[in-house]
Amino acid sequence: MAQEEKERFVIPDEEGTEHLFDELFRFTVDETNKSYMVLVPVGEEEDDDEEVEVFAFRYEDREDEDNDIAFFPVETDEEWEMIEEMLNTFSEEEDE
């Protein structure tokens, strides 16, 4: 089975240092119509034996700016719980 090509994103941290991330998965919550993306730092998704730090963001497509994506921090406990649930589901599917 061919590995689908994941999108890569450059996201600056608080100090303005840019970091390269691979998209792990994205999903939209129907009730709130908010979209979320889970990312892993490039180069850290290779080793299956170790825990990999993942980063989650709420995102919005910006059609007016070259189809860019705007990332926003996840701020509520409810959002984090939902993201963790989706991550657990994703991890189980990957293990099969």
C-alpha cells in the first residue's frame, strides 16, 4: 500500500524560531464546526518504539491568502480531551 503524502507546515514558536512539522491527521467537529490538526516534528515520527511528542492546533483555511492555513492554540480542556480521544483512535488504527 502506498504511503499517502502528508502535508508539511512551518510554524514559529514564541521566540519566532521556525519549526517544520508533518501532518499526522486532521478532523472537524460537526457540533462546533471547528477544525483541528495534529502535527509531529519532522524526523521524530520514524521510531515506532518511542513516544513521539505531538502538537495539536485549531486551524482555519484562509482562501484569501494563497490558500494558507492559520493555526490557533487549543485553549480549553474540552478541546484537549476531544483531541486526545481522536489521537487514541488514530493510534489504534495505525497499530492494526
